[in-house]
Amino acid sequence: MWLILYVCLFLSCNSHIFVALMDSSGTCKLQGHFQLNGMYKNGDFLIGGLFEVQYLKAFPELGYRTEPKLPHCELFYMTSFQQAATMVFAISEINNNPNLLPNITLGYQIYDNCLRLGVAFRGATALVGGTEETISDLNCKGPPPVIGLIGDPGSTHSIAISSVLGLFRLPMISFYATCSCLSNRKKYPSFFRTIPSDAFQVRAMVQILRHFGWSWIGLLYSDNDYGVYAAQSFHQEMQLFGHCVAFSEILPNVNNPRDIQRIMRVIQASTARVLVVFSPSSLLIPLMEEVVLQNMTGRQWIASESWATTPMFRTPRFKPVLGGTLAIAIRSGEIQGLQDFLLRLRPNTDERNNMLRIFWENMFGCSFVTESKDGEQVKKVCTGQEDLRQTNTPYTDVSALRAPYNVYKAVYALAHALHDLMQCKEGRGPFSGNSCADMSNLKPWQLVHYLQKVNFTTGFGDHVSFDKNGDALPIYDVLNWQPSSDGSIRFHKIGVVIKGAETGMVPILDENLIYWNFESKKPPRSVCNERCPPGTRQAIKKGLPLCCFDCLPCADGEISNTTDAVECITCPGEFWSNPDKDQCVPKEVEFLSYEDPLGISLTTASLLGLCFCGFVIIVFALHYNTPIVRANNSELSFLLLLSLKLCFLCVLLFIGRPQLWTCQLRHAVFGISFVLCISSILVKTMVVIAVFKSSRPEGKGAMKWFEAAQQRCTVLVLTALQVVICAVWLSTASPTPHKNNQYIRSKIVYECAIGSVAGFSLLLGYIGLLAAVSFLLAFLARNLPDNFNEAKFITFSMLIFCAVWIAFVPAYVSSPGKYSVAVEIFAILASSFGLLVAIFAPKCYIILLHPERNTKKAIMGRETQKK
């Protein structure tokens, strides 16, 4: 709003403001005229136009004491005049079309805004208020002289003008104003445009950045509405896709070398290799001159539509730094018959068409004035018959019509809206009471209504319509600045960016056509950090943008299967991360198997123990009648050897994949076997003590309690008690196979759950009780005479047994997974081998190696010698 107030204040201070005063005769009279260059043609309905044909370097000084001088525009732009001429051509083509606005002749009033807001506002005021000297209507009312306005090309100009024209709902269709702010229907209710909004341009640009994987971008923008709004949208769109702006710099409106040098230092210090620029070419020239001067290469420039096709950057001196630039350009189109029309234009003497004469003078370097202001003769006088076909300027170049094509569509949009308005049938109209518009008193807002619904297709095949915000359907050409044969730069189309139905802006590019201005001839990398591969996650670096991060590997049991994952995903219960941490795989099921080296070793040890027991049984069987076998209670010895074989065999139940029957049998067989073994040793110890006592007079009756039947009965009763314990345990809380995830998180330990801790404890406790009693009795009988030295061997064997099982408890508790089973097997084997070796090795030694000592006389003789 401050911009509008500024313009109004400026105009109010100018004595030539276009104001109507009512004189005493009752007519409205103009206070003064603006001096505006333009083109004019009368018609039933006039269409206004504002174009940037010339440039006003500076406004005349406003001293408020004298009447300001009229502004004088210079520097004629052929491209802009081509746009104005395209509007004239479009109106001429419509007038010759019998199917569009029949019996209606359109006229035009075109003004040059000289690239200045003040001049543009004067032109808009003249178009709305008219240029007639007097108006007889006492109320100074009536429709405006023009039904609509084509232009202004500048966003800032359009904001100011549309804010005023919107009050009267006068339609205004810009062909070049892209500021996204103009999509605000509340502020600009009658504004339309045939060029997509910057919001779409920004989205298209970000999609191209995403297409090439560029996430670390430098941003330069002009200090005006176009640049500021585009930069705001760019920041928002980049954040939406997780991309970052490395730096954001404003281009100065005035060529300030200090600011340019500062911007150059920022660009060179940044790691961003892709630079996006939203700026008119005129404000970008000082920076580009410095870029060429310092030969700053190795950057990929991305051009917005405002400088995508600027001719001034096509010269060979810019090729080393700007070659390979990717540009978002306005959609180009073909207009049949335009070139012939442009070549047929001729100037005339009508003062309202002085823009044509200025064009002619600049084109041919001549003048229609025969004498200069100094009274000197003009060197070359224009005749008006010069041949435009002999010229080669941007005016005659129709190879890539972009802005002119938008002008063409804008004129046709107004014409189609007026045509639809004229087709209205009374009583079926869209206005109050189903009425139609009165053609003799056409209201601007009525045309706006039809303009909002306009829908047609151009001769080039492009669809033209407006959305609810007055924006055109977004479509852009993507250009690549490529070197040409003469060393200059040519603009080569490599694709388009269109709006998808659901996916937003979609780039369609032919990458094989792109020229990359790098040694590798490939697109550059422009990222703050390389992307995090699957198996890692992003960790934001403190104080830096989101695009700057470290890639940390996922923890064990977690994965990331996408690139640039923010968080790792925890694997489900029975799954674990693979070594690359990019997928969950089933956990390894661990148990002590027969294929495992440890399982093989323990199985081998078990079978060896079994063989040793068999060997001892064979030895004892072959020497059954020898004194050393008979003297050591052969029946209990064989029973002990049988129980030891069971102990060695039960080890095999602990190896292999746990199943219900193996889980139930392993501890039961283990417990019964060891009770049978220990009870045999206990009875054997008691027999030894009884035999010793019976050899003395006071103990002659001791052996009657330890006859063979009593020995068997004692072993049977002690073993039966363990059988009862096992039966109760298995019937109430039987051990079952169990997958344990607690020991090792990366594996499933397949084990046998004991079911009842009390039952298992009672089983082990009973074995421990028998072992303790046996050890105690054997220890007390250790000093018996040599011929009764069985107690010493039992004491030593029980010492080994107790030591093994006492060490077993902490080792079992601290061993993870299958190793706890291995510890238990080792304890069984160690205690079994200890009993086998301690009790039977000395006897086998005498039987096999010293048979001479295996006689009753030799055994009895030892004691005699000692005596």
C-alpha cells in the first residue's frame, strides 16, 4: 500500500497530472496532458496496453517552485517493441476473423512506460480516464475508454496499477508480471496474467534441482517485488523438500562495487556449486561483469525467466562462465503471419502513433525531423519507405516467441471474454435478475466475470484459461546455454516443466542434449554432505542447516533401508539387522549342535568315556575271579560302571536342537544316572567301613547289615527317591523348548526351559546331599589299612566330583547361550571321568600291568610287612 501512496503523492505533485475539472459551462475539462509515446487505432472497443519500449534514466527534478519538465525516454528496446507490435497484430487478426466478435471492431491505445513506475502509472491513468479535452456528462460518469489493459510487464508496476484498477474492477492482463503476490484475489480482484506465477516458477526450479540431486544451493535475488517474493517462495519450497540454501544475497539496485565484491567473496567461499538467480538482467549485469573479470568458473547457474533469454549475455566473453546455464523460460510459441506483419509496419504522421516513428528512427538511424534543435541539418532523413527486410534485429526474430506469445494470448483472452459476453441471451444471463450486460454501457466488472471463465485453444495448440486466482496454466521451457559455432551462446531447449494432475511440477528433460560446462562433462555435485546410504541415519550438525549432517551407522538390531534416513527402524522380535544394517533378517537360532566344533568335541569326549567304561567292564569281567576284583565288591563295581555309562550317554541328550522329549529326558536321565552312581559309591563306602569293623572283635556282626541283598535294596531305594522327584517334576512343570532373546540380542538361543526351578533345585540338591555324605564317610575312612584302601580312592573321586559341581554353578550362570549347555555337559563329563579314573584306574593298572600283585597273598602280604 505504501507503494500506491508514493505514486499518488508523486502524481499529485506533478502539474501535468491528468485531472478533470468542471468549469462554469457544466462540462468536464482536462487540466493537462501527459506526454506519452504510444500507438493508437480507433474501434468500437479499445484495448489498452503498457510496454517497456524505452528507458527513462532519471525523472526531472521536482522543485515545487516551477512546473516540472516533461520526462524524455531513451534507449529503444527492439524486443519490447516487438511485444507491442504483437498486440497490434493480434487485434488486427481478430478484426479479420468472422467467427470472433463479428460486426465488432477492436481498437487499441498503447503507451510506453519507459521502465519507470511513475510513467507507467501516468499511462494507466490516461487509459482509464481517457484523453478527450472535454466531457459533456455533468456527472463525469460512463464506461472507461478501454475495456481492459494488456500489461504492465513489471511486477512492481502491476502491483501499483492493479491496486487502483481493481477498485473499478477494470480487467488487467499482464504478460510478464510473475510476482506470486499478484495471485491475491482480495487485493487484486481484476488482475489476470498469461505467464505463470513465480510460485510455479519456483516449484519448477526446485523440481529441476531435485532431478539432478542438488540440495545445497546459493541464492541471488533482486531488491524488488519480483526478487523478494520469489526468494521467499524459494526458501519455503526448499525447506519443504529438505533442501538448503547455503547463502542468500540481494543484488544492489545501483552498481555498487563494494557490494558486488562482497557477493563475489560469499560465492567463492561457499561450497555450493549451483547458483539460482531471480533478477532482471539489468540488475545482474554488474555482478556478471565481475564474474567474467575474475574468471570465476566451476559454477552451475540457474536462470529465472526474467533473464533466461537475455541477448546481452549471449556474447563470447560470457561463454566461459555462463556456458551450460540452465534456464526456466516462458513457454515459446508460433504465431502464424506475425513476421510478415512486422515487416509491413510503416510509420504515419498521427501524433498518437509517435512510437512507430521512434522505432523507425532507431531501426534505420535516421530522423523524421529535417532540422535538429540546434538548427543543423539532420544527416539522414527517414522516408518511411525503408525496407525492414534488410534488417537483422531482435524485432524481426520470431524464432522463439515467448513474451510476444503471452501478449498474443492476453489479447485473445480479452476478445473471447467479450465474445462470450455478447453471446448472452436476455433472461438467461449471469447477472442480477438473469440479465445480460448492456453493450452500450459495459461495466468493467461484467467483463471480469467472463474473463474468469474464458477457455480456448491457440493456433499453436496451447490451452488458455485462468484459475481462481487469475493465473495461467503453468508450463515452462527449460533452456540450456550452449556454445555456438561463432563462439557466442545459443539458447537450446532441452525439455519442459509442466504441472501434473497430482504430482505438482514435473520436469521432462532430455539429458543427452545438455551441455555441461565442466571438465567431466557431467552435472556437478552440490551438496553440503553426501547422502547417507542405507544402513545409516542423519545426525544434524549443530549450528548448520538441515542439509549439513553426519552419517551415523544404525545401532545393532536397527536398520535404515532408504537413503538419507532420519531415524533407524528397530527390527521385530525374531529379526536382527544384517551386517550392512539395511534390512532385517531372521535371527540366527543358536543351540549346541552336532555340527558345531564344540558339540563335536563334547560328543567325542562322551563316546570316549562310554568306551572307557566298556573297557573297564570287559577287564573286570575277564578278571572277575581275581582277588582285586572280588575284594572290591564286584557287584557294586559293575553297577557303578553301568551308572557311569548312563552318565556319559545322557550327555547326548544335551546336544542337538531342543525338542520336547529331549528336554524332558535330559535332566531326568542326568539326575537318575548320577544318583545311581553316587548311591553305589555311598554303599561301597559303607561296605568298606563295615568290612574293616568286622575284622575286629567288637564288630563281628557289622557285615550282617551289608549283605548283597541289603546293598541292592539301599541303592534301589536311594535311586527310587530321585525317580519320584523327576516324575513329580515332569508331571507338574515339564521342561519345554524355549526361544530365548534375552541372553544375546542378535541371536535366538534355543534352549530347554526347566519349567520348575524348585523341581530342578530339588534334583540337584538330592545329588549334592548324597555326594556330601559319601565324601564325608570316605574322608573318615581314609586311614584304613592298605589292603582296605578303597576309601582313599572314593575320597579322592568325591573330592573331584564336589569340586567340579561347585565350580559349575558360577560358570553356568555366567555362560551365555549354548555355552551354558556346554558348561553343564563339561561338568557331567568331568565328574564322570573323575569317578571313573579315581576309582577304577588303580585297579586296571594292577590287573593289566602288574598281574603278579593281583593275588590274595600279595594283597594280604602288604599289611604283614607293615606290621
